[in-house]
Amino acid sequence: MTTKMKKCIIIDDELMSRTVMTELISTKPELHLVGDFPDAIEALKYLNHNEVDLIFLDIHLPNFNGFDFINTINQTINVILVTSDKNFAIEAFEYNCIVDYLVKPITPERFDKAMARLKEFEGNQKKKKTSQTKEDDIESSNASEFYINNSKRLIKIDVNTILYFRANGDYVFIKTESNSYTIHNTLRKIENKLPKDSFFKVHRSYIINTKKIVDIEDNSVLIGKDVIPISRRNKSELMKRVHLL
Amino acid sequence: MKKRLAPRFTSKCLKNMEQPNIEYFEKLSNNNVSFKQKLIDIVKYEFPLELSDYESLIKNDKLKEASEIVHKLKHKIGVLGMTNSYVLAETFEHSLRDGGTENQAEFESVLRTVKAFIDQL
């Protein structure tokens, strides 16, 4: 079985550190170094257009420290801190994405240990993800009603009365047969909680109740009195769900 | 008032001081001569720049900024195997961060030792 190579980058303002890290990374066949950056801003620009699996990150960076950087990327990528400062170790482990904390100068033996920790860390992440998916499935299959937080009031909504959901920035607009609500949430989170047999994401901004479809025409669907766009990518899947005579 | 660099230590003090070495470079390069030379070239390039920044910041009493440079110099001291001097650099770095200059003379003596070593590499 082949192991997927992990794309990684180095962010460190010292050339010496970047050179040492590059050498240590080159000894590990599971790692593929795709870039090294002397400052966090350059790295952020790179991450806007490229995906990586792991970041070797210095804490002391010009203008922008390592923790600011982690907060900016929302802890979405695993990080190994590489620093000459032992004082941030406690703070570091408050971040779920931090795998290890290496104090410079780094020896090959200590780097090996970090790689072993990375393997264990990724294993735990995988287990967590699997159990979360199971929980989501249970949650979605049992939901026939749910509560929404609307102006500090919890309002019960019968799932069968929902016509559609529409994303609007950090908010989601919910249209039911008799009402409409706007809540602070994301379409993705809501999608996970809906029964999969009757709700379908027809467009990146819309989830519809397929039982409420009035008609489908070209790249749109009529739900109640509202016309909802269907993305080209999702149309064939929607057509499979409707019972065509 | 602008800060002066700490007075030089006597030659006797320097004689007893921990001496730098390139064992770390040898270990990392694993008999790869060109990589070892690359590391030496980097330390020869980065150390004088950091030393010059440090001297200028201290002269201008910019202690907090100087602590950031000491942080980098500390790494150079570390890669040159000076474990006791590394601890001293760390103490001095924290002292600068808090606005103090304790251990300045000792730290600058370490810098001179490192510079002399690097110059003959």
C-alpha cells in the first residue's frame, strides 16, 4: 500500500532554520516540501491558492507571530512549531492543530520523534472524523423537527414544512410554508442535520425540500412561489431523485 | 541618553569561555561536504548581519527590538554547540524584553567568541 505524501511548507525568517528544516524534511519520504517562506504574509498568499497538509512554523516572525498566523488560517492545517523559545509550549497545546513543539537547534533524532507524533496525531484525527460522521448520520436520520435561535427565541420547526434554505453570508434564510426566518449559521452545518432523502443541495447557496417541488424547468426549480437556481453539476443528481413517469 | 556597548572582557575571561564548534553541522550533513559548507556559509552570512543589527539597536536603546535579534543570535549560538552560552543568551533576551540589560557584558563576550570562530571558518 502506498502512503499519500504530505505537502508541507516552512515559515521561518532565518535562512539557517529554513535550510536545516529543508534538509530534515528531505530525509522523510512521506513529506514533500512545496515551499518555504521568510514571512507569514507570503505564506498566506501561497495558501490562498494552494493546499498543504503540514506547516513547520516559527513563532517569532516579523510583523505577525506564529499564533496570529494559526488563528488566521482557522486551525485548518496541522502545524509543527519550530522555535528557539520554550515559553510558548503551554499556549501551543491549546491549539488543536499543533502536532509538536520543536526547540531549535533541532536534531535529526528529535525530528524523527516529531514524525512519529504526526503519525499518531493524524490517526487520532481520522478516528475523530469517523465518529463525527457517524454522529452526523444518526442526527440527520432522526430529525423530523428542530429548533432555531431567532432573536433569542427558540422556535420549533417541523422539517416537513420547510420549503428551502438560502445561504446569505454568515446567515441562512429559511422559508417554510407559513413563515420565513434568518439565522446565524452555515448551509453546510444545516445540511448535515437534514434528512437526506428529502433535502438536496441544488446550488451552492440553496438546499431545497424535494417533496415541495412544483416544477423543474431548465436550470431552475419552482418551490412554492419561488424560483430556485440549480447548478449544472447538481442537476443530474436531482433528476435521479424525482420520479419521472 | 544612548546606550554604550558593554566593556570588553579580559583575555583571561575569554580563555575560559565555552568554545564554538561545528559538530551540529557535521551531524546534519552526514558526510555531505557541500551541505556542511552550505551551513557554514549561511552562518558566516547571517551572523554578521544579526550582530550589526544588535549593536545598532543597543546603541539606540531599542531594547525590545534588540531582544528579537538576540533571539536569532541565540539560535546561531545553539547551532555552534555552545549550550551554556545559549542559556545565557536566553536570559539576556528575556531581560531585554523586560527593559533590562543584565548579562549584557557576558553575552557580548560570547558574540565576540563566535565572531572570532566564524571568521576563521
